[in-house]
Amino acid sequence: MKRFRNITFLFILCSTSALSQPIIITDTVIQTSLCAGSNIIIPFTVVDSSGSFNFGNIFTAQLSDQLGGFSNPTNIGFFPIPWTTSGYILGTIPVNSPLLGLYKVRVVGSSPGIIGSESPNSVLIINTATLATINAPDSVICSGDSITLTATPFFSSHQWSLNSTNISGATTSTLEAYQAGSYTVTVVDTLGCESTSEPYEVTVENCVGITEHSDQRHLTLFPNPCVDVLNINYEGAATISIRNLLGQYIMSVKHFKNDVSLNISGLDSGLYFAEIHAEGKSFTRKFIKK
């Protein structure tokens, strides 16, 4: 009889262990603004109660309907690291979300499928954000060149990011992009609504021998890096502007033909861009001031 009890106890213990699963607790949600289209920060905690998430699991933040129900939730952000015990998801409220609703948020896991608790606070939406669009003449640039990204329409403030990392000092409506990657801009509109644009992918190629970049033929900048004088040679008439990393114009030469020498001794050390305008087209070369 005692042996039977032991077997029964072991069976119950094993069954309980096999059924144990982790728990997701959705913590207090932080709103950046009370606007549809804006970002929200969703912290969450994973409690490992003798269970764990599998490799490849993805945590997803879900938004309720405007009455707080989850019968048809909307996915608003993801967190791809499966073995975390805590973290946060940067979510985006859909721009078409009905106003004046009290929304709830929860975090769910995919493997195993676990539905987390609802956020202890509600998300209030009272305005609709104006979303930024990134415009540029192209998305492919030659190695050593750059391209101007412009955020439209008008916004009160800007913060550019590359691969989800803020670019220091990049707080104007334009950005000179010279690295490959995914660019976004977080803006605040005239209603105080903050939102982040869709990514703009920039690709850098080795353009040696590529004919479509023949506008840049016979262009040379020397010496590079330079100290006091930057020499520019271009076959034909052109204008040139010098800009810094923030896209601010430092100096310009309205018109020159073939050769020009610029005195840059007054510039601070760093990376600059020489913007050439010729034959109705423009392109950019970067240079270093020592």
C-alpha cells in the first residue's frame, strides 16, 4: 500500500512538472503622447515557474479594442529574445485607432503560446499624430558619397536614428546619410503628438565602373584628409556647398569651372560633405578636415 502511494505521488509530481509553464506579467505602460500613431513603451516580466520559453520564441505586444477587450487584438510591437526574464517592447499605436478609447495592452509569447496579463493601466488616445515621410532622390549611393534624407511635412522637432540608435545632434528636418542601414525619424507635430516614421533603407555600393554614376566622372577632391586647403577638380561648370554632419551649410562657391581651392583652415576637425551641383544634377563627396 505504501509503495502504491509513492508511485501515485511521483505520478502527480511528474504530471505537475510537465504542465508547468512560464508566466508573462505586463507591467505599467508608458505613453510618449496621447495620440494615435505615437509610440508606447511596454515593460514586461517573465516568471519562470519550472517552465521556459523555447528557442525562437517571440514576445508580441497586443493592443485591445477601445473598450479594453481582447477578442480581436492588434499586434503593435515585438521582442525577439526568447530567454529574457524582463524587457520592454517599443510599440506603435495604429494611426487609425478610434479616439477617446481606454485601451489595454498585453504581452504574449509564441513558443509556448502564453497569454500575459493585461497592463494595470489604460492607454488613452485623444488625437491623431501626423506621420513623417522620409524622402530622398535615391536609396543607393556610392561608397564615399552621401544622400540627403528629408522628413516631411513640417514638424516641431526631429530625432534621426540609424538602425534604431539615435544619431547625436541629428535634430533637423534633413539628414546627410553616408552609411548603409535603416534610417527613421521620430517627430513631434504641432499638436504635440510624437511618432516614428517607417524605415528608409540606404544601400552603399562600390560604384567603380558603373555607368549610371558617370555624372561624377573626372571629379577629384584632394588632399583627403586635408588641413588648410581642399582642392576640387570637376570637368565642367559647377557650384559647390560644404555641409557638416548636421546638414548645416558652412560655405559655398556659387560657380566655378574645372578647378577651385577652398580655404577650410577655419573649420573644426571632423567629417564634412562637399555637395556638387552640375548639369542639373547633384551628388556628394565626403572629406575629413584634420
